[in-house]
Amino acid sequence: VFLQKAVELTDVIMPAFNTPLGLPWQMLNVTTGVGSSETPGRTSTNLAEIGTFQMEFYRLSQHTKNATYHEAAQNVITVMLNKNKVSDPTSNYAIPGLYPIDFDMISGKFTSRSTYWGGGGDSFYEYLAKTWILSDFMLERNIDMWSESIQSFKRYSVAESTSGYLFPGFVDGTKFFPYADTFTNFIPGTLGLISKLVGSDLYFELAENLLESGFSVFDRMPSSLGAEAIKFVRKNVPSDYLLMKSSSKSMVDQYGFSLERPYYLLRPELIESLFYMYRLTGKQLYADRVWKIWQGIQRNCRVPGGYVGTANVAVDDMASGTMDIINSTESFFFAETFLYLYLTFADHDNINLDEWVFTTEAHPLSRKYVFDGTF
């Protein structure tokens, strides 16, 4: 019955792919089957939205023996690669493997040169790697694309801060901006997982270093929680600091970074990566860090009847005696944050990473279904 319902639900959203190139609309009226962009009158979308069908559609094709779903998800990548070439001087695609986040789903062209592994790009890269795992390592294009992407990411999208941390940033063309949102905290976990599978000590070390950076954003706050977005100052790039407003400079002097969006919305990404590293290394340090974040959530986000966001991570609400809350709870808190909190302290055989792979929404998919090349 669950498979039947999965098929029914997917068939309801498949009209989103009824476009000239088979690229999905951002929004879909499920009553009329008419798609649209999130911004009325436009045909824009982003990299994460077009690329985050792969795992679910692949598994559904396996269970149903119907290749339609998998082919729809993979066609998105095929079109993207065919319509955008680094060798094309008119293309916004400038660095091999770093795909711009802004995309037109009618032309199939990138509409900016902005590349980012945070919001707007994150789960595209995550799904390149994880769909390869889910396919029993048969989808070679996925891992080839991931390999090219992570090499360019290391070269162009990572910098060292004045505090000595390696952090991911935003790249426009080939220009680096020392801005990072909390979504980039997924990178250490996924990178660590893939690095272990392929035996890359170099990239596993990069994953560990990025995790240190991500955790520092939480660890240096009185609340033990991390801001939605921050800016670092790069080592040997004084203009990063000089161009900041005075309030941002004060935060850099105090914390080593500025709080660009100082709120915390119960997001899971850092806890997720700490969970992965704890499972992959067995180091108690990572579990202890998850516990510290959980204590911060308890002090700053616990309200009668549930949990909410906190408006300013630079203030510990319990210590101040005033709850400065964002009075809403996102569904990912229950689907992801709570799950990774629990699994960190559960027995390691509980959803063993050798047997399961998580979707971006923390749904575990079994790796036991061997791919024979057909559906």
C-alpha cells in the first residue's frame, strides 16, 4: 500500500516535468497540472530544485520496474550538461564542476555565474554522490561529476579565515566572497562519507577541517547555536575586514566572524555532519559537540508544547531571562534535526551507514537493492 501511494503521489507531480526540455517547474497546481516559477511570470529555478529528485525517483523506478521516474530525474542533468559548456565563451558556466545556482528551465541555461554549495545548490551536489551510493556504485556519471565538482570546490570555493579555519564561500564567476550560510554545514558529512568510500584521506581531512569551521560558529556563541548566515575574514585579505560596517567589525573582533543573519531556526545540517563524523571515526568529540548543541536548543528554543527558533544566537535566553523567539517550527526539525540527534546517541547498528543512505530530508533508503542496470 505504501508503494502504491508513493506512485500515486509521484504521478501527481510528474506534470511539473511537462516542459520543452523536461525540466521541472518550481511550483505545480496539482489540480490543474499547470506549473509555474516561484516568482510569477518568470521561468527561473535553482540548481538544488532541479537536481533533488534523483534518489527518490531512482528508488521508485527500482520498486516499480518503471524507468520513467529515474529517466526524468537523470534527464535534468543531461540537459544541464548539454546546454552549458565551459568552452562556450557566452556561457555562464565558468569553472568545471561548479554549476551556477540560477537556472532557466525553459532554455536550460544558467542565468548567472554565481556558484554556491549552500542554499540553492546544496542538495544537487549531495544527490550526485548519494545516488551513486544508492545505485550500488553503478551510476558512474554521478560520481564523475561529484569528483570534478569537489576538486573545483576545494580549489575555488574554500578559503582560510584569520582564525585559521577553512570555510566554504560564495563564488561569482571566479571571484570569492567569504559568506557562508548554515546549509553549507551539510558538506563535511557528505564529503566525509564519500571520502571513506573511495579511500581519499586528502578529502576526508578537508571534511574534518570544514566541520571544525562550522562548529566554531556554534561554539563561540553564548547560546551554543549557530547563525543562519555569517561572514568570515580571509587570512591575508584585509579588505574583507576594512569594507565591513563597524558593527560587523566588532563581531569579527569578538568571534572571528560577523553574524549576517543572527537567528537559528532549528536547522539540522551541522548536527547531521557531526553525526556522520562520529559514525565514521568513532571519536567521542563529535558526539559531545552534538550534545552541546542540544543543550543550546533546550535553553533557547524550548517553549511550552514544543520548540521554536531563536532570534539572536549571540544571546543565551536562559541566562538573560528573556526568550527572544521566532514563533514557528519548521517540519525539518522533526524529520531531520531530531533524527540525527537521536541517531548520534543510538547504537551504531541502528541505521548502519554501510546498509543505508539518507536523502536530503533524512529519509533512510536501504542499499540492499542491487542495481542490475535495468528497471
